[in-house]
Amino acid sequence: MDKKRLDYYKKKLQTRREELLNTIARTGQEGREADEDPTVDLADKAANSYTKEFLFGQTHNDRALLQLVDDAIARIRAGTFGMCTQCQAELQQKRLEAVPWTRYCLVCQEKQEQGLL
């Protein structure tokens, strides 16, 4: 992959990384604020508890995606970005455009989802 293309993906990944960090921080703050609500009604407490659990679940998903983005940035630095980490085949440009943090080609991704990898 040429340097111009790598720079494009690096910038795209870094932008996504910043978005995720901001989302994680905001979601964490909203989750903490759910506890600060001085409601006394049991139904309100249950709703706040559900909201807090939902927000922390979202944070977990965002952190997992952040790890994939960080891994992709590390692959750019290592010179292995754009190649499947399983079979070393070159990833399709359309796939990288849609999911630049992907680790697998389509064939290996399907195997991964089926639990064959």
C-alpha cells in the first residue's frame, strides 16, 4: 500500500479514536450522574439502574472498538496494515474503507464468526 493511502487510513483511524475516547468519557460521566439523582421512588431507582447498566454496556463496546482501532494504528506503524492477520492476503480497498480497523479478509472473517479460527 502506498504512503498516501496509509496516511489517509491513519488519519481516519485517529479521528475515529478521538470520537471513541470522547464517547467513552461522556458515557462514563452520564453513568455516574445517574447515581446522583436523589429520587426516592423505587421505579425511578430501577430506571436509573437500568440506564446506568446500559451506558456501561455501551462503554464496554466502545472500549472494544477502541482496542481494534489502536491495533490497526499499530499495524500501520509496523507496516502490516492492509493485510489479513490470519492468511496475509491483501485486504480489499472497499473493506478497508468501510471498516479500516478490520483484521481479517472476508474469508477469514467468516471463519472467525463461525468459530473456525
